[in-house]
Amino acid sequence: MKCKLITATALLALLTFGCNEPDDGSYTAPISIYEKIDGQWNLASVKMVDEVAKANGVEPNEQNLSGFFNYEDFKIRFDVDAAGQPTSYEVLGDVPTLFPANGYYQLSSPFQQPSGSAVRIHLFSDAQKTQKTDELRLTAVPGSAQEMELQLVRTSSGTPFVSYVFRLTASN
């Protein structure tokens, strides 16, 4: 009797689980950072950080610049082509030029880094992306909140002395 019960249970399990092939759907490419930053972004705030003072524990080491120099007009647009690859960028608004106001860009990686390090946005003056003009750090990647943070770091002999942190929100 025990043997028949085990056989019946095994047969039932085989019929229940053995004949079903899982349907995992079709392959979908992962969402890249290019897709997330594509479009126009409005400035929420910009602050200047004295990196030397910060490194030495001197306060204050930050200053909010949002209300100065027309920064409330600052907008930046990142464009991608139909294949989702980077093309051009443009800074809009009558604001001081901290980095070139237009050109081409490419990310150091199309995906977030597992180490947590910031992805670099390399800025170029030419479409072939051979003449690098500057670099931004993408310190907060847009997600469901549609907010992004960029950092522009200025160095002297490899040592950072000032940085600008741009908090941006997506234009809808």
C-alpha cells in the first residue's frame, strides 16, 4: 500500500510539474543611464564646495549659488539617438559658463557601477568624441523621482580645490 501511495504521489508530481515549461518571456535589454538622462533637466539647486576647506574640516565649506548669477534659469539637455546612444548636450539659460555650453557627451559606463563610484560624463567638442573638453560626475542617477545630481570638480595638480554640485529635476 505504501509503495502504491509513493508511486501515485510521484506520478501526480510528474504530471503537475514535469509537463510545464516556464515562460520567461522574451529578452529585454537593461535600461541604460543614457535612457534615464535623456531629455531636458531644470536646476533645483547649485552649490559651490570649497574642497580644501572641507578636507581640512573648516566650516563653512559650502555656499548655495542657486539665487546668484541667473542660475535659476539653468537648464541642461542630454540627447540620444534612436538606438539610445549619446549624441549632444546643451546648457540653456543666461548663466556663467562653468563648462562648455554645448557639445557632445559619452558616459564612462552606460550602467551604474557596482562599486558605487560615480559614472563620468565626458564632454567633447566634436561629434567623433576625440576632443575632450571637460568631465562631470553623475553622483545621483535618475530613478522614479526623476531627479539627478551632477558634480563638476576643479583640480590643481590633481588635487580638488572647488566643486559645483547641480541638483536637477526632469522637465515634463
